[in-house]
Amino acid sequence: MLLKKNNFRIFCIFLFFAVLCVTARAPEAKVYIDIDAPGFQQFPIAVSNFQVRTVPSGPVSDPHPDIAEAVRYCLNLSGVFQILDKKSFLDGIEPGLSETIRFSDWTLIGAEFLLRGDVLVKGSNVNVVCRLYDVARGQMLFNKPYSGKNDDPAAIARSIAADILFELTGDRGDFNTKIAFVIKKNTRQDVFAINYDGSGMDNLTRHASIVAAPRWSPDGRYFAFTSYKSGRPEVYLHNLQTGKERKVSSFDGLNLCGSFSPDSKKLLLTLSMDGNEEIYTLDVETLSLKRLTRSYAIDVSPAWSPDGKKIAFVSNRSGSPQIFIMDTDGGNVKRVTFEGNYNTSPSWSPRGGKIAYEGLINRKYQIFIVDENGGGITQLTFDSADNESPSWSPSGRQIVFSSRQGSKSRISIMNANGSNIRVLKEDPSHLAMPAWSPGFP
């Protein structure tokens, strides 16, 4: 009887906090942080350990998923927040259902925002209620419920982190995204995808051969790549919804995958079937081709602009590999990069206006960005590694790239201004050609 009363009390407490999510909220939604402002600095946030409650109901493999720690990791990965050390936390909370918070205690340790939460574990299911506070104002910003599986706290944490970022910036960030990349082990290569927080790595291809240029479609339906599975380069299209894979480009010579159009209906290709590397568009449904470039030079690595009006590409028509842009019909070609004698791998910001690329400087490849009109060249990486293949996040606020130095190979993420570089994946194998997915539900 006592156990039943305790269980009932736990459910009542949890229900109380769930109801608050509807009624307790800041009077107006407000964007607190302008992370695009010049001189932006990370905002200090304290994430308290969540209060875990369990209800006996069948076997529980892990009754204490550390969702709070997963939230800390996600927020840190976003590059927006400074996660305060738990060791600095004072008590700061009065006991009792009303959760009276002594905001002065959190102000003393430099916190500007505070996240609190309760976790109710019942069997294999987890329900969480989170409360975000503005410490300086002494206000609750939101109170929301979340649910998921006990064995996947990272999924719940990503949703919580996305809501925090949206509340403070008006942007949901890149938490529900994946990053594809090539893993090279001797002569065997395949494409893998990993969640934004480094969890849940999946094998996207099983070709066990040379693979290159992985590309996601903006609508999340397709994944394209080049493979030497049959002994020569061919382009494949993988349907992420059905799991079916089909060969879409198998012409004589080179078949190299470029990016999808913003509406996901066309795929850019580099083909050499006419004797020279030229850029084409391929209709994904009909497989009809349209040739865009007609130059004696080598034209490769095409990337569509987010508005669908222009295409960036690499050409040696000026004597060395440089970044050019053209209209989508192949006309109005303009050179963009004039500094350095080897610039390649263009990636267009989802926000438009800027192109990331890799450039050779002091015998090392580094990541740069340039305005589409050729101005504002900025070097983002400066270390002694080879940093290559930049790819923008859907929010346009982060860039993923591969980094190789000696026996170390990494997939790393940085803010769009080059700050806050953090390692997503490190492996003795060669990790290359990262590509950021669109956001998934």
C-alpha cells in the first residue's frame, strides 16, 4: 500500500510540472542572444543534474539515464554556450514542489541561464520535464515535457537543447542533423553518418571500394555519392526512405557527384564523357542531362547556391585551381578567388553570400570563406594539419571539415567565424569528405 501511495505521489508531482509547461512561461517570446552580432561571446549556462524518479514496472536496463550530461554536451557543441562546471554550483534551490530558486546563488557563479529538470523512468520509457530560467531577470522562460526511450537519452537531450537555443536565439540550431563522411581503411572505403552529438554512427554504403563525394538532398529523401564498386567511377542515388539504391550516372570516363539543387530535383555532376571534365545537371527522376560548361579547362566540384540561381565550381582555366561562380544555365562565369594558387571544394552557405573552401597555404590545406563577389576572404583554420572539405550546417552558423595530421584523422566542427573548434570523430583510419545533412524531424 505504501509503495502504491509513493508511486501515486510521484505521478502527481510529475503531472504538476507537466501542467506548468502550459501555464508557466515568460509573458512574451523574446530573442535574448544575437549570435550573429560582431564580438559575440558565449553565454554562461548552468545545467543542474536532473532529479530522477523511478516507478517499478518491469525490468529497467538503466534507471538513471544522464540526460543532463547529454544536454550539456549538445549545448557545448553548438558553440553558443559556455557550460558552467557543476563543481561551482551552490545549493541555489529551495526544497519543495514549488522549486523556489535563489537566483542570487547562480548569479554569483556567473550563470546567465539555468536549466532544471525532472526525469520519470517507468520501464523502458522516460518522461522529462525541463525548466529554463533567465537568472538575471529571475524569470522562467519555458517549462516543457519530453518523452523517449530509456536507452537513448541523447535523442531527448537533442530536443531539449534545440528548444533552449530556439528560446534564446529564434533558431533551432543543428541538433537534429547528421554528418556523413568517408572512412578509408586501406583500399576499402565506405560512407558513414553520425549524429550531430557524435552518437549513433550508421553505415550508409556497403561498397567496400573507393567512394567519394557524399551529398545529401535538401529534402532529406536522397543521398548521392560516387563509387568504384564496379571498377570505375559511377554515381549512385540512395533513397533514405526505402533503402533502395540505384545507379544514375555511368558514362564513359569520370562520373563525379556534385550537390543537389535546393528543390532536390536535380543533381550536379562532373562528367568527362566528351573528353574533358565538364559540369552537368542530372534530373533525379528522368535522368536527363544538361551540359553547363564548355571549356578547354578542367571544371569540377559544383555546388548550388541556396537560392538556386548560381553554381560555384572549381576550374583551372586561369592556370591553377580556383573558385568560380556561374548562372545555372552555365552563363555569366566569374572568378571568385584570386589569392593562393590552389583553391578547391567550394561549399555555399545556406544563408547565401559566402562560400567556404579549402586553400593551400604554406604547404598545408586550410579552410577559408569568401564573399560570392570575391571580397572578404577570411582564413578560419591555422594549425599544422591538413584541413579540407568544408561543409556548412543547415543553420549556416557552423562548418564541418576533415583534419589530418600524421596518424590522426578527425572530423571537426567550428563556428562559421572559425572559433570553438571541437572534434566530432577521431580515428586512426582516414576520415574524409564530410557532408552535413538537412535537419530531420
